[in-house]
Amino acid sequence: MASKSANTAQDILMADFQALVRDTEKLLADTANLAGDQADELREQVHERLVQARESLQQTQENVRERGQEALLTVETYVQEKPWHAVGIAAGVGLLIGLLANRR
């Protein structure tokens, strides 16, 4: 359940970032009619940085997904090997959350 919400949040973040990149690329295209060598140079620099940001974001996304999958596998293995420990931990966390929620 936690991995689904993490994946959903990750997907939302990726969609927002991709929308930002698309909007910035559209802005660059719309300003293409601006005159001057400096404007051309500026557009080229912004375009290069957008490409770098997109590549960096893709790499980060892949790394986060891999680490998430590894963590999920580790937790699943632990729960399968020591189910009573997992039940005890879950009960303790539930009790702690209940106590904290009850204080409000």
C-alpha cells in the first residue's frame, strides 16, 4: 500500500516536471522570432539545460524506483522469515499512532 502511494506521488511529480519541460520548450519556440544573437544563444543554453534536467530526472527516477523495489523486497523477505516480529512491530506502530492521535 505504501509503495502504491509512493509510486503515485512519484508519477505525479514526473508528470508535473514533464509539463514544466514541455511548457518551457513551448516558450522557447514562441520566442524564436525574437531577434538578436544573444536571444539565440540564450535559447540554446536554456534548451541544453532542459535536456540535461530531463536526463537527470530520468536517472533519478530510475534510481528511486530501484531503491524502492529493493526496500520492498527486503521488507517482504523479513516479514516472511519473521512474521511474528512483523506483527509485533506493526502493533507497536499502530499503538504509538493511536496514542499520538488520541492526544489531540
